[in-house]
Amino acid sequence: MAFLAFEGLDGSGKSTLIKNLELHLKQAGISFIQTREPGGTDLGEELRQIILKDQDPAPCAKAELLLYEAIRAQHVEVKIKPNLEKGIWVISDRFTASSIAFQSGGRKIIQEEIEWLNNFATSNLSPDLTVLLDISYEDSQKRMLNNNRDTKDRIEKECESFHKGVRQSYLAQAKGKDDWLVLDACKSEDELASELFTSLIQKGFLS
Ligand code: TYD
């Protein structure tokens, strides 16, 4: 059983890699759930709408962070922990690293304060592996255009320096950590899936 989180800039290709992992797990007869942040529970999905919609004034940086953390606390309590306790894999599209990347790397809230809140919200639960799909700001923007993503949410509309800060934070978080896997998002779908499966085998999660 494993708890995996997928991270990256918007447009990094998380959904495609998660889809390929799910196909692989199904074929191997492994039980899993796929979930996401912001979201994952009824409360979380409602708060997701509130966080991402355009509003004036927009939530201030601290309010935004606390909303993501509220979503996370509920997500861990009612969905992630109960499934892990039953031996079911949990695959989450974004988790704690997103708050550090976006609210510290992007919004410039002090990282240690977010780490404290992450630990509080999760009761210190961390993923067995965080998979970062690393992509440059320029390439992520191109991908979103190609995917006809003409409706950007409030966070996606942030400026270039915000997103560059997010990427730098992700890379800094991953540096030297055994429980992170950094993949080059520009590689092909098949290459990315194969690198992920190899890592899961090496770490003993898959045979
Ligand atoms: P996501 O669901 O990945 O967006 P989409 O479905 O449009 O690809 O995430 C929504 C946005 O929320 C994304 O821009 C990243 C942001 N986010 C944070 O700023 N902090 C967080 O803690 C999380 C989980 C997400």
C-alpha cells in the first residue's frame, strides 16, 4: 500500500501520468482511490469553488492558505487515513507540497509557518512518495494554450514571477529527498510512466 502525491505547475501533465498509473494498478489487481486537493471531500469540493473563483476582493494570502489547510484537514480525516488503514492505495493530485510551493514560493508566506500548518492539518501524515512533474513556466503556459484551457482559474491567472517562484519552491523541496521523484514533464507519456513504475518497484511499492 502507498500514499502518492502528484505535484507540478498547472499544465505539467499530472492527470495523464495519474491515468497511466491507475491503468497499471488495475492490471496488477491493486485497490486504490484517486483524489485531489483542493477537493476530495464534499466540504473540500465546496471550498474549492470558493478558493478558485474570481472575486473582488480576492481572499488575502493568509485566508487562502487557511482554506487550503481546512480542505486538507477534512481530506486526511475522512478520506485519506481511512483508506490507508484499509490497505488501499491513495493517489492524490496535489497535497502539502502545493501549499509550500504556491503559498510560499508564489505568495511569499514564510515557509516554516506553512510547514507548521501542514503538519497540523495532516496530523503529520506525509506521502510515501511525492512525484514532481517539473516543467518551465514557458512550457506550462504553452501546454495550457494547446489544451484549449481558455478559462483560467484565479491561481492560474497569477503572473510569471508567481509561477516561477512556485517552480523554484518545488525544486527546492525535492532536493536531496528520498521520498520525492522529480520527472522531466517534457518527456513522453510512456517514458514518464515507465520512470514512475521503475521508482515504485525500486522503493518496494510494486513488484
Ligand atoms: P488544480 O486542481 O491542480 O487545478 P486544475 O484542476 O485547474 O488543474 O489546483 C487548483 C489550484 O490550486 C492550482 O493552481 C494550485 C492551487 N493550490 C494552491 O495554491 N495551494 C494548495 O495547497 C493546493 C492544494 C493547490
